[in-house]
Amino acid sequence: MPGADGALVTDQIRKISEYVYLKYIDPGEHGVLDEEAALRVLEEHYRRPANLDNPECYYVGILLFELGFAFDDETKRADYFRRARWWLEHSRKLSGEAWDAVDDRLADIEGFFEDIGVALEPLGDAPAPMAPVAVTLPKEIDEHGPMLLVAPGPFLFGADRVPKSLGAFYVDKFPVTNRQYGAFCRATQYRWPKCWTDPRFNGPEQPVVGVSAADALKYCKWAGKDLPTEEQWEKAARGTDGRSFPWGEAAPTEEHACFGRDAETGGTAPVQASVRGASPCGALDLAGNVWEWTSTPAADGEGLLVVKGGCYSDTPEFLRADARLEQSAKDKFENIGFRCVKLA
């Protein structure tokens, strides 16, 4: 796969690109993705002036081509193919290289229009993003447990409250529990978590712990979901106003979160226990109980991922929504669990 300018590729774009590559270019295990939603994210990204001259815009063209190819309606297919042609031709011009993944699809597009007797027009400016179908997304869905809608749009990220924007996605209302993870292990014959027999952590409604990032991702893929990026996790926790804690600015209490317990003798609480700790979207346990894996790599450290949220033995400052630690993706600690997301 041709190299990308890493400074311009966000975690979300990287995941979508990997999905397109593994499904449509060099087949491999690719998981599940809402392709229309992914297309809107790609189009918005590559239309930005800073990204328009990135030859990896072929991802837009390939996804448009494959979505268009699925239509029996000739008019719809033609619309998608015209747009795919622009992005594929633009990528080929930028790269100056021949590549079957691009060239073959362009040949198919030209053949399609020749067959229906339509002349292709010269390329102009980048096509405007396709208008999304007007739909009202449900506030809550049930996908291996309740998931809550996080609305699209801007939010404030990190300790410096940097303005960011994300598309709509769903987030698990609770961390994945032992009950849910056990169902996955029984269904797939996957190995049991490290802390499965420890009475401090093994209640059915306690969050599963003692799982590595790879273990967490295996569960996510089985459930048709993904690990959140750090940005997605923070937006789910803070909403749009950059608050310090999911519930606001008030200092945490036992009603808000599970924290301050003895690290050696204490343990986690059931995920529904902290009734006053809901975030703006309604998610619980985003502060305390367990740190949660994200898919975001640490900036300085190979094999490290960002974890968020604080845990049952932490002091209040670690429960802040902008707090973060970096852990080896292989770690299986009793204070790290996870929850899942999926694009809306």
C-alpha cells in the first residue's frame, strides 16, 4: 500500500483506509464497517485543502466504486461511478504511477459509461460530498448490550481543549462486563481473562479486566464493533463543552464513580453502580472503576496505547476526562478493561 503522510491521517481515517484496503484491494480480515458513513468521513477528510493533494485519496474512489457497483439502479451506479472516477484520476495524476487497483476500476467505469452510451466529461473540481440520506438516528441501540448515540460535530479535546470534530458514532453505555465477555469466550473458544477467578473482579456485572488490547479487539470484532480512539472516548465522556468529568465540574463522590479503594484488597464495582456519573450522552463508568483501552497509539513509545478513565484505586485527578496513561498493548492488568464503539 503506498505510503501516507502520517501527520494528516487521523486514527479514524487510518481505520477506514485499512478496512478498504483489506476488503477491496488485498483481501484480509477487515471487520465490519458502515460503508456509507465511512465514505462521508473520507470525502470530508480528503476535500480539505491540506489533504486534497494526498495521493491516498484513491480510498475515496475505491469505496465509491464498490458502493456504486452494488446498485442495480443504473442512475445511482452512474452517480457513484462519476464521483469515483474523479478521485481515482486525481490520485493517479498525483502519484504518477500505474496501479492495478486504480487502473482496473477506471477501465470498468469507462466501460460502463460506454455501454450505456454516455460520454464522460472532462474532470473539473473535486465533487461535493454526497448529501447524506436524511435519517433520524436512534438515541440508543442494542448491539451486544446498550449503545448510545454520540452526535456528530465539534467538541473540545485534551487538557488544552483543542477544537476537534467527529462524525456520529455509538458507544457502549457500560464497559464490557464479565457476563458479556464470557459469552464471547464460550462462543469462540477464546481464552479466559487473566483475572477470571479472582473474586474481587469476577462478578457477572463487573467490568472484565485482565485483558490485553488484542483480547479487547477480538471481542469488538466478534460483536461487530471497534475500540474507540482517544478522541471518540473523550467526546463520549465530555460531550461538547470540554468538561473535567463526565458529569460536569463537581469533584467525584462515591455516587459518581468507583475510586479510592485499596489497590491490594479492593476491587471493581458493578458497572451500573455509579448512578450520578453519566456523561452527556448517558454513558456510565467513564470515570473510575477501570481504565479503558483505546486504539490510539502513544506518540513516543512503540507498542504503547492510550488508556483513559482512571480505576477503582485511583485518586480523583486520574478520573478527569482529559487524563491519560500509556500502557503496553500486551498488558493484562486488573485495573484495565474496555468498551466498544461503532460508526452510526
